[in-house]
Amino acid sequence: MPPRPVDPRRDLPELEQEVLERWREREVFKRSLAAREGAPQWVFYEGPPTANGRPGSHHVLSRVFKDIYPRYKTMRGYRVDRKGGWDCHGLPVEIGVEEQLGLTSKKEVEEYGIEAFNAKCRESVFTYLQEWDRLTERIGFWIDLDDAYRTLDESYIESVWWALAQIDAKGLLYEGHKVVPYCPRCGTALSSHEVALGYKDVVDPSVYVKLRLVGSDESLLVWTTTPWTLPGNVAVAVGPEIEYAKVRFRGETFMLAAALVERVLGDEAEVVERLSADELLGRRYEGPLFSGSAPAARQGGMPPYSVIAGDFVTTEDGTGLVHIAPAFGEDDFNVAAAAGMIERDDPGSLLNPVRLDGTYDERVGSIDGSRSYKGRFVKDPQLTEELIADLDANGLLLRRSDYEHSYPHCWRCGTPLIYYAKASWYIRTTVVKEAMLAGNETVSWHPAHIKHGRFGEWLKGNVDWALSRERYWGTPLPVWRCGQGHVHVVGSFAELAERSGASLADHHRPFVDDVQFPCPSAGADGQPCGAPMRRVPEVIDVWFDSGAMPFAQHHAPFERQDAFQAHFPADFVCEALDQTRGWFYSLLAVSTLLFDQAPYRNVVCLGLILDAEGQKMSKSKGNTVEPWQVLDEHGADAFRWYFFTSKQPWDGYRFSQEAIGEGVRLFLKQLWSTYFFYVLYANANAPRLEAVEGDLDSSASENGRRPDAFAGDHGAQLDRWALSRTAGTAALIAEKLDEYDATAAGRAIAELVDDLSNWYVRRSRRRFWDGEPAAFATLRECLLLVSKLLAPFCPFIADEIYDNLDGTLGSVHLCDFPVGDALPARDLDLEEAMATARQTVRLGLGARAKAKAKVRQPLAEAVVVADGRERAAIERLSEIVREELNVRRVRFVDAAEELGRYEVKANYRRLGPIFGKDMPLAAEAIAALDPQRVAGVVLSGEGGETLGISVAGREHTLSAEDVILTMSAPEGYSVEREGAHAVALELTIDEDLRQEGQAREIVHAVQNARKNAGLEVEDRISLTLAGDPRLVAAASAHRDYLKGETLTIELALAGAEQAASANGATRGGVAGGGQADGGEAGGGAAPHRETASIDGLTLSIELSRFGA
RNA sequence: GGGCGAUUAGCUCAGUCGGUUAGAGCGCUUCUCUGAUAAGGAAGAGGUCCCUGGUUCGAAUCCAGGAUCGCCCA
């Protein structure tokens, strides 16, 4: 059946809507899965987005990459289930709702009511669900959104609880401390993102404080910009690599870093002794400061008020001795823990005299003990002054000064943040660090450097996972505790119901907070403790939610354990680069903790999208590109194509509408017009083609190997080439997609389409006009193959082409990806020969341009200088070269004969490794040889003669690969050359050639007139030519050619006088152009008239549709 | 401050194992071709391959240091 007609100017976004409709009608996605029932699984995990904001261009990026590989693998025969997912919990959701409700602190949230607040959160999570769904469908991302998992579902939460109970059973869940940026006014810890929002430059007082060593008159000199942290001091840290000095200064003795003596104390200071960090370690000083209570010494740890080691200590500022307050700094906390002064999972071991509201507790008072600082806000400037005065009064202050620095403030209320140790629940991931590293080794990362770089390095520095959040909208931490300090982790809803008797419809806060049950732990007497257990107030870090998705999405192990097992681990996950610390990590950590293996085999990381100026896109800058804008203007295929092919996706994008438009013009439009060309002429020649249809169907079967060539030999080479070229590209694309290199694969398709359009079709046009079946079969086959190769990239246009040219399976997405036997035969010799022939054409066109000889003017001869393989290749395809260059003959000559002389150069690449240091000598020796002789020997191996060089005592026989031959210009001859290959043109134009050139110009003018007259390509015409007798004579001499080219049935030729009278007056036309003089010749009886000017001669054209 | 990446033509990007004239597309100039293509072809202009050292017969490519930009972490 002939294909339906194609609009060459088809609006692609509009076309895509129709294709979408067809997919819906034919249920193509569903059928593509059903067709792979029972096939091997290839597993994809959807990293769940949150639908509380509009989807942006970066979401399109990740979603199209999440689409291309599953589509490809499906076509390769795998079953690729694609379950959607939504991330529903977390602080961003809460903050959105707080803004909506005008709440600014946790206190206000609690006054509003947790139940109502969480209800708002639940609503807001799906605010933009519809837009997400619509976008997902519009961009052609095939994923099952009807059966998507949602982290807020009861089933999901229960699986998360199960996971935590498993982890607890392994003894890996504990309560410890975490130092967090904390806003004492809002009572909230801030995420790093929020902290980054609130940096301000401020001036704080900084103080140098003397800490007297026990039993000595020497003092450690420490420096701090936060005097309020001094009551929390328990140690002083030294840098292990730093050299220290004992100095005399104004009658006192201080210890500080040797490198800082002068900067801190000036030139008055006298260095008494130099000592290493080791000599200071373990020294004790007098404490506490400002505090009535000191922490207890711990078994096996350093006692309080000792000098300990800290890697982070530098000599960039301060004194090289750092005051350590573990409650108020993460480094402080870590070094104190490393020194055994505190225990992470023992909250009692930490000295923290600051309350949650940011005021001191009763333990803090003046140094002499005379008054209390209880209730004072620690960042109050007045308090700071009092503390400093107190130090001074007690002889502990060396100096104070003002220090300007950038300090974080609460982005909501502007209060300076404090770093503050808060109780938090942890997973002891450090225990499985080695297992995670081992798991990472089994993963293929794209790009590869992530594996041992960003991700691997980060894994090596793994610290325990701070799991809990003091928030409201999240999976509740399933930890219950009784008054005796016993802890129980609940692993299922059934267990909770059984223990408590309470059955909840919703296990979120606040409902779950009310559930109590008797403590099951063994008491001191061996009997169950039985004290009432209450749930701890925290919820779980949302990253744990998403990390649990491999099983939680199926509600495993409670339900569908088999589904989980069949889909674990994933073959493929794909997210933005920032997920290395996010989802990529949480998936790996959870899977390692529970199953001791990596949850994915291949990871593709995507980069950031920047605007055209390289600025990060953000709503606040207003430089975002809305996806809908792109989709409406250019369409989904164009959007996808840009992301796939403009660059490697992990490098990030400089994004602009123009860049997408370029892809449309250069690729999609080119493909479309090649397809249009095929359909146009297939329909124009339909009767003729139908006559041989049986042959075509048998030769271009769906997946079977086709015969190498079609009947007829005129162009059989081009056909074989096009098919071979397409087969080679198909193999390359499969290889690249298997390596997750969509960029290289896509670019290869573009090159193929360009070759088909600008070489195959261009050189074969006449065969399509003539209705040659082999040409149609070849182009159809190539286009169908392209549609399959392109299907994962641009699923819309690919499906349209397939549907119109074949359509047997209902969609290209139900086809197999063409590999192996399904591909046409390769002919590598022919591909190479064609490349050489095209180079010859390039040279010949260059020679024409140089001689200002228009291509339309035939020339007598092209002289091609080539030897050996090159010559054989060009000879094989000389007919193509001849036509393309528009010459009567192609003549071959050996290089030595007439057109040029060879130059010979050493091939460094080959000889370098052989001669090494002597390479320059070898190059000289080769340059000294007679190039013609080298060429003769090397190219044709005349008479078994060999050539040798001798360098530094080494003999070497030259082979063809050892030298590079180039042509040198002959005297006074104009040729184009490249390498060992040149083309010269015979420029003499005799009368015969001139007349043929004029005949071609006439044809060209008539073709323009046909177009101006609005005729269809297959319309036959009656034509009358008049004007300059020389042109009429040329037309007469090439009468048959002229009639054939212009589909003229009746041709009338007239003299100049007639032409003038027919037109009234002769108009000067533009060379090669024409001017319409009549109406539409196609429609009415009035003939179309115009005049043209050829070589300065006038031609009058009058034509009408034959039979009209 | 740490980890990772990037830096090649006016712009967007390739560049294989280190090989001697560093490429493509877009844009620009000139010419040309066109019975599918807002296309195509030829020629031209346009380069401190971020910088400095080093390794090597030979470095855009490998090594070290530095600069700038970006991401992540602190």
C-alpha cells in the first residue's frame, strides 16, 4: 500500500500530539511490556521526585534519560517494568506549608496543631501532580504512574519500619549527639542549604585566653571568636604536624604555635624552647571556665582539660591551639570523641550547659563564682562583654580585638545561628563502610570518575547516618522508650497493634505519638520491665525513605516479596549528580545494611542545567526555561535530542531555546524531508512500484536478512553502500547504548541521516524520478532502520515514520532493535571506497571553484591522480564521481606522470617507537630520499624492490606505512590535492560543451518556471521556448534531454522575433532565475509565461499542464 | 579549608594509544548548487589548546604546581 502523503512543513509539536493519541488508542506502552512477558528482566528504579513544585527543565533532563535506556532495552528483548514513584515527606514540604500558612517556627506549627499541619502537608505534596503527569506523558517518558509508589503510604511506611527493626536487631541503631547549625529562636536545626542562605558579614569580638597548665606558671594561649562557648570547654587541641614554642612575654610564659609567635605577640616575645605537638599532648590545664561542673573522666579516655590532637588545627589564624567545646562544634565533638572524652551513643557524657532556647543553664556563672549567668542568651553582645571583662578581671585575657568574618544567620528570623549538639538517632553505617566500598566496586558509574572520585572518596569518609529529624511530616521513627531507659523498635503495624491494642488507620504523627505499650525488655529481676513505653518524637530522614524503595515500593517483605526479589538489584538508575550524597548513597547504605550488596549495577549521573550565560537557573533569577515553552515551540523530540546529543550529560548544559532549534533544523527537519522525499516519489510512482511490489516485500522483510543488492546495476553500488552504512551505524549505536553513551550514539544517527540525505538521495535522485524499484526499496529500508535506531531517542518522529512506511507491528516501539542478522550486509571495502570517492568529489568541486567553472557547465575531463587502493576505489565508483563533477570523462593517471610530484615525510607515529631518540635522524634520512622513487616502490612495490635507511647503525626497510606521501604542486597547473590524491580539470569549453551547458541552464529555468506555475512534480507539460537563437539551438540540440528532464510532452521552439511579440517586450531576467508572467498554469487554461537570462541571452518560457 | 570535575575558534562542542598542518556545527565573508530539505557544496577569515615548569625524539593529550569557573562537603 502506498504511504499516506506527507506535509514537508509539518508542525512537529502538533504531530507529536497525534502520535500520543495513537499510543493511547493502541495502548502501545502496555503492549510493549506485554510483548516481553517472561523475557529476562532489566530493572529500572525511579528516583522519586516531589510533586509539591512545578516540574522544570532539569526534571525533563532526568526523565528523558530515564526513558531512553528502558526503551532501548525493551527493544533489545528485555522486560523493563517501570514503576513510578513519589517522594512525599520532608522539610521542603513542611517549609512550603509553613509559608502557605504564615508559620515561622516550630512553636507556631505546634500551636496550629500537628494533625492539621500534616493534613496540609499531605495535600500539598500532590499540588502539581497533574502537571507532572501531563509533562511526563508529553515528553514521552514511559513509566507506570497509575501504580506509582508513594512514600507516605501506609504500606511504604511499614516496610521502612521493618527495615529499621532489622537494622536495630543487628545492633546498629543508637541515640547519640550531632552538632547542628541551630536557630535558638526558631528552635530548629537548619539544613546546610538553609545555612547557605543566611551568611552575613559581621564583626565579632575575638579573644586570646590564657589557660594555665596544672602545676606550672605556663599557660596555653587559645583564641576564639565565640567566647560564649568557653563554658563548654573540655580540652585544647594541637595540630600533630605543627611546631610549638614556649615564649616569655611581659613576665609570663605562653605556649603557642611557633609560626604564630610574632603575629600574636609581636617582637617582644622571646622564644625559650621549641617543642613538638607530641610533647604537648596529654598536658593538663586548669578548668573549668565559667562553670561549676566539670564532665566526669571516662574509662580509657583522656581526662577533662587535657591537650588532645586535632587534624583540623592550622596556623592560618589563632594560636595553633584550639579551644574544644564538643557541644558547640562538629570538629570539637569529633576530636573529643576520638580522644575518648565523650561517647557518641552516651548522651550523658557530653557537657552542654546551653538550653534549647539558647540560654545558659544553672551551671554557668562568673569565674569567681559570685554570680550566675543562668538564663542569659549566649549571642547577646552585652553578655559577651561581661564574659570578656570577667576573663580580664581574672588575669586570663591576653588581648581582645574585633574580627570580621562571614557568619551564618537564620534565613527566616535573622538570629545568629549557634552550632549545638542535639540528641539524634544514628545508624552505625561506619560498621558497613567496607561493605559499601566493596559494593561500590560492583557498580558501573557514568561518568566513570564518580566511582572512585566523588562517590568513592566520600564513602571512605563515611560517618554514622544521622537518621532522626525533629519535625512533623515524615515517617515516624518506630522507636519506643520507657522510663527505665529501655528502647524497643517496632517492626510492623501488626506488632504495634498487638503490643498496644491500638489499631491505626494512619501511622503518621500525631496519631502514632499517642500509642503506648508496656515495656517488653527484661528488668533487673529478669521479669519484663512493663513500664509504659512512649514513642520518641522524631521522624525519619526522608533519604531513608527513598533508600528503602527497592522493597518498600512493593510493601515487601509483608507483600509481594517475589516482586522485590525479581527486581533487585536494579540494572539502571539515573539521577542528577547531587544524588551521590542523596539517593545514590541512601540506596547503597540501606541495601548494604539489609542485604549486603549494592542495589544497582549501572548509574548514570546528570549535570546541572545552566542558562545561556552559564548562570545557574533559579526561580529567583528569573532565568529558568519553562519546559512547556520548549515543548510548544520545538516539541518533545527536539527537547530530548538536545539533551541526548549536545554534550555528555554529566558535564551540564548551557541551555537555550536557540540551541534546541538548531537540532531541529539540522537533524529533525533533515530526516523529515528525506522521508518526505521518499513518500512524494513513492506516491508519484505508485502504479509502477505496485507492479513489482511482490519483489519488494520479499526483499525487505521485517527482520530477515535481505539480498545484498537489488535488481539492476545502475546505482546498485549506492544502494549497497547506503544499506551497509546504515548497518554499520546500527551496530555502533547498540554498542554505545550498551555503554550508556547516548551522546555518541545519537551523533552517529545524525551523521547517518546526513549521509542518506546529502549523499545517497542526492546521487540517486534520478532513480527516484524514474521510479526505480531498487532505489525505493533501499531508501525505505534505510528509513525504517533509522526509525528503529531513533525510537529510543525521538520516539515520536520515529514512530510516525515507521507507522507510515511499514506499521506492521502497530508501533516502532513494539519492534526489535535491529542487530545482527536483522541488519543488511556490511561491505567495508565499498564504504571505504565511497569515502575516497567523496574526497575526490570534494577536490574536484574545489578545483571548479578555483577555476570559477560553474558545476552546471559540463567539462570534458577530470584528471584524477591516485595510486593503489585509492585509485581502485575511485575507479570503482568513477561513474558517481563523473556525474557529481559534471564531466564527460574521468581519466586516471599515476602521480609520477604529469600532474605532480610527491613529497615524502616520515610517519612519526610508526617510526617513533622504533627509532626513539634517533627519530630526528631517521626523519632526515627519509627526507633525503628521492620521493618519486619512494612513491614508486612503496605504492606499487615495483619489481620487488625495497628501500632502506640506516640510522645510528640500525637498518630499516621502509614499508608503505612508514612514510606519508603528499602531492606537491606542479608548475603552472591548478589542481586540488589532499594527501596522495589530486584532481585537475580540463577547462577548455568547446561549442559542444557550451551548448550542453546552455541546455542545462534552460532545463533549470524551465524547472523554476514549473515551480512558479505551481505544478506538481509529476505533472506533464506543454512547453514553448523562444528567445535568443543560440539558446533555441541548444534546446533543439538537446531536445530529448530537455523533454525528459522537464516532463515535457509537447515542445515547441520558436525564433527570437516570435518570442518578442509573444511577450510584448523582452524583460531582462536575473541570471538563472525567472519572473512569473502569467497566472496559475496548473489550474486554468492560461499558460504560464516568464523570461530568463542565460549567459546574458534571453529565453522566453511558456508552459501549461499537458492536457489542461 | 577538603573532595571531584571543567578550561580547545566569536558561540556550542569533538579530539582514540602522546606522533609533527588541532577538527565539526552555528555565526561571518565570497562563490556555487538546487524538479525533498529556511537545506546542500567549495573557498576564506577566525586558535597562546588557561598559565608555569617537568617527562619525552615528540605534549591539547602524561606528571607537578598555580589561576579561573562549577558541583559537593566543611
